[in-house]
Amino acid sequence: MNHKGLGLVLVLIMAVTVAFAGCTSSDDTPAKPQVNISDKTVYIVGIDGDYAPYAFIDSDGNAQGFDVESVKWIAENQGFDVKIQPMAWDSIIPSLMNNKIDMVYAGMTITPPERKEQVDFSIPYWIVNQSVAVHEDSGYTLDDFKNGTLVIGAQSGTTGQIWIEENLIETDLMPKENLKATYPNFPLVAEDLKIKRIDAAIYDKPPMLEAIAGKPIVIVGEINTGEEYGVAIRKGDTELLNTMNAGITALMADPLLGRTEDQVRNGLVGTDRKWWRKTTPQLLLHTTAQYIL
């Protein structure tokens, strides 16, 4: 047989094979995913990844928690998608203002006033007070805390820090050096309290209970700050603000996402399971701008 003819035949066979392979590849292997392929708007949601039970990162690296599941529920209800973005609390409002995220849904208190000057807030979805914790063998009381005689730890940028500044430091009850507020997250505050590097800590009660679990730390009282949680939205984004308000209103009326208020507020929910998917007869009700779970 003519070797040149055989070579030509082989070349033709290879060309046809490659052509069909190309056609098959285009059918079986999808093209590079397109942003917003479902035609839904995708909003990036900033969270504090160390704020259990509201928002936290589980052992598999996934975002979990009441706020995380709530915003996913609202997204489905209102017809958009979300991407959850954990970040440092100190940078979360600057990130929103600089268009790096679209909202903050992570237990952000609507007050103090300076926050409302920077961002807009949804209707409230929770009310919380500040809790005070000490080492279990210290003998310190809530009165000792309020008298300004203790070295107090607080997560940087939180309302706990602001309460100390306004009520103890600015009133000259406590020297400002006794406030240690350089911690990027509260679990680090709890660690320092455990080894008695500080005398007391202040934080929202549910996440404080998560952070001190299994440590020789006790809560000695609460400060009735009546702080309302809201979803922070970039100023001027009226469409998203209205959408979130509608979604929160719908969520509050939904009967399938409940647990009891006592379970959430007093630390009876765990971060090792999807507690928010319980099909209990409890209802989500909106009373005095808070969830009654």
C-alpha cells in the first residue's frame, strides 16, 4: 500500500475525530459560568464570622447561623441570590460604603447615631442587651463593673465598647486605659478573661454564651441597652432597602423557622447543627420590634 496515501487517510481520520470531539465537548462541558446565570441579582452579604449563633463559620468552612439562614430565606422569598462574605467587624461598614459588599446582615445594632450617618438600616428584626461576664472565681459583681474599678475587655467597634466609653470613661468613673478594646473578635476577649488578663467582658448575650461555653467564666448581669438589630444598606440604595424590609416582614410572619426566644437568647441552641430548620409549632412573631421565636 502507498505509505503516502495511508498517511493522508490517517490525517483525515484524526481531523474528523477532533472535530467530533470538539462538538461533544461543547455539549457535555458547560462554558465558563456566567455571573448571574439564573437572571437573579446577586447581593454580597457581609457577616462577622465569629458571632454565633447569629453568624459563624462551621468546621467545614461554611457560613451558618440565624442571620445567615434568614438572609437566604429572604433572598428566596424576594427573588434574588446572595453570596455570604465573612470579614473583620472593623472593616465591615467601610466595605459596604466602598461597594465591596451590598449589605451587612450580622447582628448590627442600628444605634449608635454615627452608624446611621454612614449607612441606612432596615426595620429592626431583634432587640438585645449587653451582658457582663467575669472569671468564676474572681468574686466580681455587676456593681464592680459599673463602678469602673475593673479592667474591661470589649470587641473593637462594638456597642459594648461604646457603652463603656460613654458611661464609664466619659463620666470619669474609669480611666480609659482600663478599657481593652483592640480585640478583632469576642472569642479573643473570652480567652483573655479565662486567663485573667482582664477582669470583665461586655458583649451581646447570645454570642457571649457561645464564646464562654466550657470556660471558667460566668455572666453576672445585663445592661438594659435595648439595642435593635437591623440590616445595614448602602446609603441611596432605596430599592434594596425596600426589598429587605419586605423580606424581613415576610420572614416574621413565616411559621416554619421557629425556635423559642429562650433557646436563642439563653444559649440553648448549638452551632453544631442547623437548629433554625426545626419544624416546631412555634411562630415567628414581631412584638415591640423583636423576634419572639
